[in-house]
Amino acid sequence: MQNLDNIFFALSDPTRRDVLERIRNGPMPAGKIAEGLPVTRPAVSQHLRILKDAELIQERREGTKRIYGLNPLGLEALKEFFDDYWSVAMTRFKDFVETEEP
Amino acid sequence: MQNLDNIFFALSDPTRRDVLERIRNGPMPAGKIAEGLPVTRPAVSQHLRILKDAELIQERREGTKRIYGLNPLGLEALKEFFDDYWSVAMTRFKDFVETEEP
DNA sequence: TCAATATATTAGTGTATACTTACGTTAGTG
DNA sequence: CACTAACGTAAGTATACACTAATATATTGA
């Protein structure tokens, strides 16, 4: 399982979230991903690596192309973070609000 | 509503996630939050500010103390990110895996 | 009002990050 | 084999970040 450090770090960058946005409707080669983005292609390559390390995307080779698509593994880790963590938050929040009133 | 930049950035730091961990079972004054952490109290103050800007925590004053507790607003934004975004990811993932096999 | 408590803010610093340009690598094509 | 296409990698740089030490602010009590 991926650690949350990498996942949240990967998601903290807007350009990387743009990358995810571009491939959310289906896999895409690296060049095409870079087309829509305001940074150079090498920069996108570096972002892709970070996203891949976080297991948020997957790589598949096809000739000279590299097709990138979403990887649900990192997502699963995030989901666990929610289920295991924030379920408590919601219930505890009430106490906080209630004691805040006079 | 909060933007995801601030939220993911806030969550990308392990110390800040430690802060959240410490207050997830109930609000706590800043000093007590800092006790368990390996950084100085001013550093914790700075982290608290970032978490507060991201609307992940709330502040309430009580005398000279400042009590911090979880704030579900940032969390709601994150939840939307999931529901609105990753529901697509899961279904699209199948296509990717299937085309990967020979 | 003076001092103590609890905390935030500022200034300064080493390190990490995101970017660009230049170069290297791998797979197909004549 | 040379050439092109589609990438990744390396080196260098400006900026952002997290941290500490010192200072400032606000609240309470003697």
C-alpha cells in the first residue's frame, strides 16, 4: 500500500491534478497530456513520475509511446484515509460546535 | 468553498497530518498539540494557520488559550473531489487493465 | 498596573520544489 | 545503418517551504 505522504504531495500540485483531469476519461500518451498544459513536455514527464510513484497513475508502453491511465491503488489508500479517519471527525465536530455557542 | 490547492497542500505535510491526528478525538489547546510533536511550538502555530486557511481545522478562544478542533468544511470539499472525480476513474480503470493484457 | 501565561508573528536560513534547456534512450522506418 | 518520433533524464536556477530563535500580542490575576 502506498503511504499518504506521496499521495497528498502528488495531489498538492495543480499541474499534477490537471494531468489527472486530462486522463480521467481515458488513457492518453504523454505527448498528448502535455499538449493542453502550460509547461514544457519534460516538466510533464517529471510530474508523471511523481504521480506514478504515488500509484495514482499507470504506465503502459505501445511502440515509442507511453500511455498513462489512472491507477486506483493510490485512490484506495485515500479512501481508507477517509473511512478510517474522518468518520470520527464528523461526529466529534458536533461537540465542538455545540460548546462554541453561549 | 475551499479550493483543493490549499487542502491538498495542507495534507501533504506529515507534521500537519500529525496535528490532525492529535485532535481527531476532540479539540485541544495549541500548547497540548505541540507537546507530542518533534518541532517547536511556533512551528506548530504556523502549521495550525495553514490548516485553518484550508478550513481543515477551527479555532475557538478560551481565555489565553486557543482550542483547535476539526472543521468538516475542507473535508466536504475533498469528498466532492472524490464523488465528482473518481467515480469515473474506477470504471475507466477496467478498460485500461483489459487492454493491457495480451 | 505589573507580571505571568498562552500563543502568534517576524526575520533569517538551509533545503526542497518546479521549471527550463540540453542531452540521452528506445522503437520503428527508409 | 541512418533518421525520425516520442519519450525520459540531467544540470542548473529561481522560488517556496519548514524550521528555529527572538519578539510581539492578548488575556488573566495579584
